[in-house]
Amino acid sequence: MKPITENNRIIAIDMMRGFAIFGIFLVNMLSFHTPFIYIDPYTWWDSGIDRNLYTFIDIFVQASFYPLFALLFGYGVMILRERVMAKGLSFPIIAFRRFTFLLILGLLHALLIWHGDILVTYAVIGFIFLLFMKMSAKSLIITGIVMYVLPNILLSLLLLVAMMLEPGSGVTMFVNIESYIHTYQQGSFVEITEQRIEDWYFTNNFGTLPLLVITILPLFLIGAGVQKLKLFEHIELHQSIIKKAAVFTLIAGLAIKAIPYVWDENLAAQYIQDTFGGPLLAIGYSLSIATLATMNKLRKILEPLAYVGRLSISNYLLQSILSTLLFYGYGLGFYGKVSIIEGTVIVIIVFIFQIFLSKLWMKHYYYGPVEWLWRAFTYMKKPELKRK
């Protein structure tokens, strides 16, 4: 099976994927070294440089890069559909295999490496996504927006009412934090795996599934609709509207993301911040990269992101493996001993390493190692891997 040629790739999309992988790592790092899903970060990091850096991550990064990755996922699946159909193959069969592999990979990642996996969710929702693939670009985008906005506005209003009825209600500790830290810091692989499975189920169960559907599936639809419009294939033709949309979404996104800091750090404010501010900022980031990719000097600065973006799944998994070996008891055991600033420095160092590693890999191979396995499973054929 012949690989996709360089000319057929959309460099702006690869840059966006690389940028998303960096942002996801920056947010994930908080959970790699701290019991982030069980704490109130506003009180856990309440002073000093850690508080300031958390505020920066919370506003500019948190809840903005998974949406960006979701938009790109929808975009990529629609590209796959076009190419599969052009070859005369059955897209439903190909897509079923593709999402099945992603589901298996995600389960291995979630249960054996790190509880914060997103691949299982993408795979499960991906199967639902297939029901919408034949819709027009306009219908996909409108359906995605309505599906996202209406239920999340309703949930936001319910949370606001709850906050008014019970002021000051916040995050409840569901675990013994000291015992939890001790498990990840000094526990055996079996003990940590038991805790990891419990943590994964805490955020991925039948109760949270509807919430995941209304926050991720619509973004798949919007990304797919944008691909059908060929927005990023012909950036120059739409440059004026892209620039205006980028400015609007960045300003609106940042304004909403700042709500907990200008209003109140309660659950309603946090939900509105992440649910509406995050995706707006994600759209702003993607449109900004699309614009910058058309400018030669700035394009060269952003090109290193494309190396990581082309191996996005491999790099995503590598971040989890390196981080858990650094922080967990069966590795170096630094869990609970690292500040946000130290964790952020680790992110930057590892990501720079991934840029050079990805560039070197792509000099010799067409696909990343995981991407190659994914493609082989999808098409049930051995793809050409090594460059001649």
C-alpha cells in the first residue's frame, strides 16, 4: 500500500495537531504528578508561582486542546472517507476497523499506562459519528453547533441555580489524598493499576457518557463540516474571514475562560469556562495557525510542530509512558513531589525532544510506529514504512 505523498498532506493541519499535542501534554502533566481529578486546584495551588502558572494554564490551555484535537479528528475522518471512497473501498468497513483499533489501543493505554486516556472516548463516539458522515457541510456544522450549545446551556443554567441555592459548594474529596499519593508514589505495578482503573472509571462511566457525547461528538461534526468546505485546503481564498473569525473567537474564548477569576471560582463558573471558552479558544488557535501557515517566515517557525503532528498518536502515547515512568512507584516515584513549574519545564524538555525525534523518524519512515500499525489494521494490508 502506497503512503500518502507529501504534496497530499495539509501542512497547517499537521501544525495544529502538533500544537494540540503540546497543549494536551501541558494539561495532562497536572494529572501525571498530582491527584488533579480529586482536588480543588484553586485551593491546592493557592499562592506563589504555582498559583500564577496554574492560572495561565487554566485560561490559555485547559479545556482548549482536547477540543482542538476533536475538531481535527472529525476533519481527518472526513479526509479518510474521501480517500477511501476514491479507491472504491467500503468506508463503513474501513472506519469500523479504524475505530476498533483505536478502542483497543485506548483501553491498553487507560488500563496499563495512564487513566486520563482520551482514545477510548474518541473511538466510542467515533462509531456514533459514522451516522452523520453523509450530511452536507452546512448541515454538519449547524447540527454540531446546536448539539453542543443547547444541552450545555441547559446544564450551565442548572449549575447556576444549584450554586445560588447552595452558595460555596465546591469540589468534594472522593479519596484519601495522602493514601492516593502514596499509592502512585510507592505502589507496585499491580497496586497502581488497580488505582488507575478506579480513576479511569471515575471519569468514564455510563453516568459521564452523555456529557462526553454532547461535548465531543458535536466537535467531530463541526470539524467534518469544515473539511467538506475545504477551508484549510484553500486558506488563501478565505483568508479575510479566517482572520476575522480568529480574532473574534480568541477574544471571546479568553473572556469566557477568565470568568472564574473575575466572578467566582465555583462549579458553574468552571463549567461555563471550560465548556464554552475552551472550544472557542481552540477554534481561535486553529484559525490563527491556518493564517500563520500562509506566511513564509512564520511558517518556518511553526514547521517543527508539524513533525510532532504527523506522529500525533505515537507522541501522545510516548508522553504518557515517559511521564508515568518518571512519577509512578514502578519508575522513579516522583509523584506528589513536583511543582507546576517543574512539571512545565519537563513538558517543554520532552516536547523539544519529541520534535527532534519526530523529524529524525520522518526522514527514514513514512509513518510513526503506532500510525503504521493503525493503518495496517485499518486496511488489513502491510503499508510501506521505510523510505527508499
